[in-house]
Amino acid sequence: MSAITNHLPTAELQALDAAHHMHPFTAGAELAEKGARVITSAQGVTLTDSEGEQILDAMAGLWCVNIGYGRTELAEAAARQMNQLPYYNTFFQTTHVPAIALAKRLAELVPGDLNHVFFANSGSEANDTNIRLVRHYWASKDKPDKKIIISRHNAYHGSTIGGASLGGMGAMHAQGGLPIPYIAYIDEPNWYQDGGELSPYEFGLERARQLEQKIAELGEDKVAAFIAEPVQGAGGVIIPPDSYWPQIQRICDAHEILLVVDEVICGFGRTGNWFGSDTYAIRPDIMTLAKGLSSGYAPIGASVVSDEIADTIANAGDFNHGYTYSGHPVSAAVALENLRILDEEGIVDKVRKETAPYVAKKWAELADHPLVGEAAIVGLVGSLALTPDKSARAPFAADKGTVGLVCRDFCFANNLVMRHVGDRMIISPPLIISETEIDLMMERVVMSLDQTLARIKSEGLYISGRSKTS
Ligand code: PXG
């Protein structure tokens, strides 16, 4: 068999891809017809495809390549570790230096008394771990009925059966008989969509208080934990009103509910601090980490838990849970090198002090575009709500996502990777993006918005879906 390399013609690679490769979250037949874009290399914030096009990756892969592409130090760390000890497990009373060093480093970085790390290979796996951890914790404290985990509609916590059940994505629940039992949901703090006449402050309080109502409805003695992302990522970059998190914290404290903060997207500088929990002054009992932990250079995830939880679990005999690759030495070595770079190069501070303010100013100006109803951003994660009627914050008459997809396709054609979630457009660029690259990104965003507006006008899609009575 001849080797499959970057030098094969694009069409041949696409045909092989269509024949044998099943893509995540993709309509396979439609993609097979169109052909997938083949990415061949990347440097900094720029991807190169098999046609030689240079694409600005304003999504940092899938919200993960925080230090940017092409950092050879990470490749060297992986090679060194592979040569020294490519694999050993952390079961059966063994350990190794990369897992020890990474656990210690994470304990230093995360807030509060979260000093204990359980490793996984992804955010989904880490959240599966969290389901088992919180239930086992309460059972170990003689409260086995405290099993229910409260989450939020439109949350994303992964795609395993546990992760997808914790998430509040209807389209995911509809496939495969989800959610699993003992998960409940409250509404998301999406003021733009649901706030009506309330101020963002009032609305944030109202949505947080739903948690208290849900706990009362289910019974405090039945609820184990509440899980949430500081800022919902895959749900459309929904930045909560300032009043939201302090209320959530108060409610979890008052009712003995563990607070699981999913930092898979918000962690490692994305919001301008090391963690979203720092940005919003949240005190988690458990944090979920992945993505930016290794900047996507190697698969790794983690649950970081408080002293109290770790002590309770430690004194309850075996915790019957773990993955072959928990704390994989190569992933751990790569993550450590990534954390060294983030720290020593002051990347997180630079986001907070320079890059985020620079982008924020330009992002806010997009609210003047006729198609943009809201331009929201925190740190380097932002979204634009597209609308046919700004003052009413109205959705389009067309099916949700129709216009978003048009815009996403123009972005792609303009060599800009920007994601759409329904009719919201998302950016989450590598944290090392320069001012020149931000200017280029903004140029392409505006061009794509202009083209979208022209297209939807010509196709009769520039119509509000909100009738006068609704
Ligand atoms: N929690 C959060 C908050 C996430 O965003 C996960 C958990 C799951 O992580 P893994 O590593 O198992 O994928 C995620 C992942 C998208 C998109 O298109 C978002 C994610 C993954 C894939 C696609 O927005 N987030």
C-alpha cells in the first residue's frame, strides 16, 4: 500500500476520508459530497490547508490551542518523555514523575484548597469522573441519597454518556436515550435571548434563584452537586450577568451542594485570568480541566478536588474508577511544558492587560453592524448574536442556525475559522494572537458579516421571527 501523505491531491485525500473516516458532529453523507478541508500544518495562529491556503484560526482549534501552534518545546518534551518512559500506569500503588509534577503544579495554579488531581484523557472523561466522585463522596458521608446533579439547559460538558447527560443539549439527548438518571436542569443565564424587559442584573439573579427553587423541589437531601461552565462555550459564548455567580455560590454554600466548575474552555487564560473561577470569584469544590491544559498538543483532562473531598474519598477504601491512560506520562510532560510557557512568557497576564482590551474595543464596535444584536466578549472568548431586528433582540424567521451557517461559510471562504452556534458567531483565538493578527481577524469578520447581510437580503432571509404579539 502506498503511503498517504500531505502530497496527495486534495480530492484523493477527501475521497479516502469520506470512505473511511467518520467525523464528530457531522452529517456524514453531506460532507462526503462536499469533501472535508484538509489541514496540513500550522504555525502561531495560522493553519495551512492542502491547497496552500493560509487560514486564521480564530477558534484555537476547538478552543484549546492557547499557546498557538508550532511550539517545538512541547514536541521535544514529548520526545524526551517517550524515550525515557513512554507509558506506565498509575493504578496499583505506582506513580511516575510527570504525573507527580503535573498534579503538584495544578494544585499551585488552581484557587482555594483544590489540591488533589484525578487524571483523565479529555474533558468528557473528567466529567464522567466527577459524576462518580460526587456521588461516592456523599455515599461515603452516609448520605447515599444525595445523587442528583443539577446542570443547565444548553450547557456542554462532553460527549460520553455521562458528559452528554450532564450537558443540556437537546440534540445530543435525542440520540442514544439520554440523559442518564439523576440529572436535573435549570435554565441558562442567557439575558440576550431570554431576558425580556428585565435588566441583566435582575435577570442574572432570577436565573440563579432557579437553582434554589430546583433544590427545594428535589429536596436538599437528594442533590449532590451543581455543575456549570463559568462562561458557556459551546452553548454560544453566553457570558452571565455579574449578579449570577455570587448568587450561585451563595446557594451552593447554603444548601450543602458541591459546586463543580467546568473550566475546560475557560481555564488556562481564556477569560484573562488563569481560570474562569478567578474572573468570577467562584470557589469550586471540583474543577474540570482539559483543552488548554496541554494547549491541545496531547490529550489530557483532569478533575481537581478540594482537601475535604479528597480526604473523604481517601478514607473510604478503593475508589473503583480510572482510565488506562490516567496521568499518561507523555501527555503530562507536554502539559507541564505548556504550563511553563504560559507562566514564564506571561501569556495570561498579557491577555488580561493588553490583548483582551485591544480586542474588546474592536469587538464592541461590531454592535454597530446592522446584523449584530449583541457583541459580547470576556478575555479572548467572544460572540456576536446575529439578528434581523436589533432593538427587539429578535431571532430570524428562518430555522435557527440558517443564517449562522451562511456566515460561517463566508468566514471559511475568507480564510477565517469562526464557529457558529445557532445564529451566534464565536471567536476563541490562540492567546498569543498579535495586534496585527487581530486587525486581520476583524477585517475578515466584518467582510464576512457584510457578505452575509447581502446574501440573506437577496435570499429573503432578513426577516424577523418575532411576531408583533410575541
Ligand atoms: N466541558 C466543556 C465546557 C467543553 O467545552 C468538554 C467538557 C468535553 O471535553 P472533550 O475533551 O471530551 O471534548 C468540552 C468540549 C464545539 C465543541 O464545537 C466544544 C467542545 C468539544 C467539541 C466541540 O464548540 N467542548
